[in-house]
Amino acid sequence: MVGGRVMSQYSIAQAKDKLTQIIRAAEAGDSVEITRRGEPVAVILSIAAYQKLQQPRPTLGEAVREFRQYIAAEGIEIDPDEIFGDIRDRSPGREVDLS
């Protein structure tokens, strides 16, 4: 499934006969999988879906920064102790003999 819609599937031979129909389906937002001997070899999708896939993705640091800006702008307060309070073991740990 690409773009939230179920992907149609055609063999290469079927795709040759139904190219116009496949292009119209792609323009409507459907993705079409092309197979050779039952194995997927290509996908036809709309130019909008293709361009969306080509957009650069943010790095983890950029995504975290955007998230922090979003929650600050929305006035959302996150208390880590409330969320993760009972997960972290706060004991000092085990005794270690370094002699």
C-alpha cells in the first residue's frame, strides 16, 4: 500500500494492454505494481506521490528540534518523571571492587 490506497497488480503483459487504465489509476492516487513471473519489478504512481517520496527527510536532530518547537508553541508540557518515573532504576547500582 502506498499513499493509503491499495496497490493494484499487473503482469508486464497485462500492463502493456492496460497502460491507459493504469496511468489513470495512478493519476487518481492509486499505485500500480508491475510483476514479472509473479515477482514485483516496478511501481507506477502519480507524479505527486513520486515527488513526495523525493523530498529530503529531516535528520533525527532536526526532527527533535521541530518536535520541541511544536510542543512549545502548543503550550504542551511533558514531565519525564510522570511518563518515565517508574521505568528507571534509581538505585546506586552494584558494588565494584577495583583492587
